[in-house]
Amino acid sequence: GGGFIGVEMAENLHQAGLKVTIAEMLPQLVAPLDPDMMAEVHTYIRKMGIRLELGKGVSTIADDGTKLTLTLSDGSSIETDMLIMAVGVSPDTKLAKEAGIGVNAKGTIITDSHMMTSIPDVYAVGDDAEVADSVTGGRTYIALAGPANREGRVAADAICGIQSAYPGSQGSSILKIFDMTVASTGMNEKMAKKLGVDYDVAITWSAEHASYYPGATYMAIKTVFEKKTGRILGAQLTGYHGVDKRCDVFATAIRAKMTASEIAELDLCYAPPFGSAKDPVNMAGFVIENIMTGKMKQIRIEEVNALPRDGSVYLIDVRDKVAFNNGHMEDFE
């Protein structure tokens, strides 16, 4: 499995000197991010020495007493001394079902805004509870420690007669992969498509602190926004330093239903060792403003192949010569 636990285990076992393979049924690791944001991460993980078998679930496991042989869904096999099953979680709600408590189709316990179940004075929180999705307004199931703790506080308030309410979860999460950080919050593009949201995305590439100050590294940010209003719906970030800080700013902006114009004007801390005068979050807001006002026409990577090759459009790769020679798209100069 290539979720948070699977990737964290792979990193630790690799650093302990073991030869490690991650087999993941989906075509990417870390499902909360979109495939385009994980491409560089996959390359980095392979470069660090971990083998990836993506789009390949484990079909069978054979144990001959000395080793395990795993057959993958494409017919290939892996011989190994140890197998870690990190294939996700599902709610263990047998007791609730037997007690007549309402559950949804996935078996998650249905709760109200006070975390109370269908039976009065019985509460459910954490990885077994269905809660509101604070971005979409629908219902969701998010097995993360932060939401679980806040749900517990709301349930405790209700039990003690304090009428607080849980506003919902947006799935803010973060993962360390060797020296790289991967983080996300709110709605990704996959979810926006599935829900039929009228959205667009902006992808920016920003230094985590002033580029002229020693040690600056860059982070990729994919911001999902509502086309009509510019409201920020989600953000995904990958990089080496400062990713956590920016993802938390996006998480706060999403909870406050802020727009691109509003995050462009956020007054964030600046000093060369810590950030830029135009912070990566501000930059995402500027770019979205440019898209929405028509100052910049955006062409997504999946649209490039459809561009005319008759000379009416110039296809220019603006990277340096070394990067261009290492690999570029067909017909680009």
C-alpha cells in the first residue's frame, strides 16, 4: 500500500538498510494528491532507492517457510522476507450496528453536528464517525488524528451540556518522505471533477524563502479554486522546506472561505531566511487573479497535444539548456 503508513514504513525500513518495494493498486502513491503533483515525488522516491510498483495490487501471497512470494495484478511477482499490509482502514462498527445505531453504506456511524448518533445520548467520534465536509457541504469520512481530537472535544461539550458544534473536516494532511514534504488540504482536482464543481487550478513554483538568501529550495503548489468566485477550494504542495507553513495558511484560508484576491493580500511574515516579500501563498493568489481577469490564458498540460503545429503557435520551453536537454516535450524549442 502506498498511503501514509506504507510510505513512512518504506522510508524507515530503507534507512535501516533493507531493500524495499512499495506495491500500490492505484497508479500513484498518496491518494489525497493529484497524479500530476505526485510525478516528481515518485521520481524522488525511486532516486532514493525504493522500488515502486504502481497500478499493481497484490493478488496472492505464497509462503514456503523461507520466503514470501507475492503475485501482483499484472502477473509479475516479488520475493520477500517480510510483507507489511498498509492498504488503508475501514470503520469497525459491528457493535454500533448490533445496537441499532445508524450507519452509512460504508459502515461509518452517522452523527449530527454535536457528534451524537441516531440514538440519543450516544456519541461517536474519530475513525468510525461520518462528519460534515467543510468544503463541499456534503458528508465525509476522514481517519486523521486532528479531526478525531476536535470531534472528541465537541462530544464532551455536548455530554456536559455545552452546545458546541463540529463544523466539519477538510482533510488537511502532511507526510515526510526522506527530505521531501508532501501536504494537502481541502478539495483535490479528482474530487472536483467527481462532484461536478465548476473549478480551475493554478500551479505555481515558488522559493520557500528569498531566492538570493543561501539555501533556498522551491515548492510546487497546486491550488484548486471556484471559477466564478475565485474561492479557494483546495491546495496541494510538494517541496523540501516551508511546505507545512504554507499548507496551514491554505487550510485556514479554505476554512474562512477566502478568495484568490484575499489570499493575494494576506500580510504574511517576511525576512529573507524565512520567506519572500511575495510569499508562495500570495503568488498563488496573484496567478489565480491573472487567470480570472483574463490577463493570462492558461493551457493545461493535457491540452498541449491538441495545439496546432502549423506555425500559428510558438511552442517555447523557457527552462535552461541543461533542463531542456534532459527532456522536453515534442515540437518545443
